[in-house]
Amino acid sequence: MADHTPFFAPSPASFTASLASYHAPMERFRGADLSRVADRARRLLGDDVMILHTRTVRDEGIPMVEVLAAPSATIDRVRARLEPLPLPPKLRKVDGRPYCIALVGPTGAGKTTTAAKLAVRRGMFGAARPGLLTIDTYRVGGMEQLATYAELADVPFEVVYDAKEVDAAMKRLSQTCDVVLVDTPGRSPASAELTERWRSLLDTIAPDEVHLVLPASLRADLAVDIGRAYRGTRAHCGATHVLLSKLDEVPRETGVTDLALSLGMPTRWVTDGQDVPADLKPGMPRLLRTLGLGADAEPDWTPA
């Protein structure tokens, strides 16, 4: 299994102040054409300025180009905290074992749907063939939902009930799969015995990556608390990445990047809807696009 170093989650009282450094300076510029707006941004923020996103707006009825820009140093700080390492060029191990990516998180975060998106999206892992494995045998309908997606997309699918079945299931998947997506039960703080059981089962599977799936609408202080609950311990592997789901439920995606930064883990993917497999996006481009969009950032414009 890969080295799952526990991540550091700042205290709820301190993370807001620490995030401020990622946003300053960051400016909006408007003008009649993009070249003039970009020149203004360079003069104010420096030659290494980066354009985060561009759009056409109406200012008092007049069409204008607006850009959100920041110095490259600001973007570099965000990338250093959130950008994941690339997936290995060859996902299948030397011993024939598939690369294993597990999804963990609270009930209702969207783990099962996200696992289906990753598994059935053509070319998601290049030429590598994906497979699905679930240890979520507790939730009514969850196993059947994933089995349906697997059947429709002709993706190998396995169900594991206890640790004794792991080796056989992985051997069957390794015959045709290069990467395996693992779905897990939602964690209930009130059920310590159940949590211990499935986390021990996940340790037996020995995933290479463990993605903590959290709704983007979750309060950041609650996300930090949940992150602590899923961190690695001496007994169990912990989350190595964060995967923000349901971005479509956050108006203008305000604060989404702040939420990811507060957890301090790399972000390989995000999801923004229920459509399988369409509503799955690379994490960094989407988070950079939302960087700097505060609740009061856009009161004076309407789409052109």
C-alpha cells in the first residue's frame, strides 16, 4: 500500500486567517477588449500575472470584457497545496495488481455515484481498464445501483463482505482491470463497531489512494472535523485526497476553493451534478476558476 501520511487539518478558529494569503492580491479588470484588460492587469500585478477566468458582462448596458487575475505566486501557493501528483503512467503494478482508488466519506456525499462516473467514463484512465469493487453492503440499494452502472458499461464488478474475500475478488479483477475503484459505506459516528469493520476491510484491500468525498456546500469547520475523523492512524490508512462533490448546489461556487484549502489535501477530481459520467471534472482547473469569487464579488453585472 502507498504511504498514507496523515494530513494536517488546521483548527476551525485558525484556518480562515491562513486562507487569506491565497487570495491577495487578486483583482477584477474590465475593458472594451481583452488585450487592453490584460495590459492593465500586467501593469498592476506584474508581468507574471495569470488570468483565472474571462467573461463578457454588461456594465450599465455596455458590453465589456472582464477578467479575474492574480500574480503567479498566488496561484503557485494554491497549486502547491491542492495539486495532486500525476497518476502513474502504468497503473497495473509489476506484480499484476491493479492500482486501487478508494472513496470514503459521510453518508450522502455522493461516493457511489462518483465511483460510477470514474469507472464508466471512457478514457478516464487512458487505455487502462477500470473495475468496481464495493464494501458498502449495509446501505439498501447502494450495491444494486453500482451493479447496474457496471453492467450497462461492461465494467467488471465485485462485492466483498469480509476480509477473507478480498484476495479472491482482487485476483478476479486483476485478470482484466488495471485500476479498481472502491466504494465504501458512509461513516456514522454513532456506529463505531461498523466503522471499525469497514475500515479494517479497506486496510486489507490496501488502496493506493483514498479520496475523502465531501459536499461542496458543507461548512468548512465541519469539513475539518470530518477530515480528522478520516485521517490515518496506526491502525488504519487515512484519506490522501479530497474530492468535493455537488458543486452545482453552491451558488456561483462561492467558497469552494476555500473549503478545499481548509482540508489541506490534494484534489484530483470534483463533481458538479448527478449525470453519469458527465458531471465529473479535473479538480485544479475547476478550483482555480472559482478562486476569489466571494459572496459580494458580482453584485453589479448581468450576463451579456
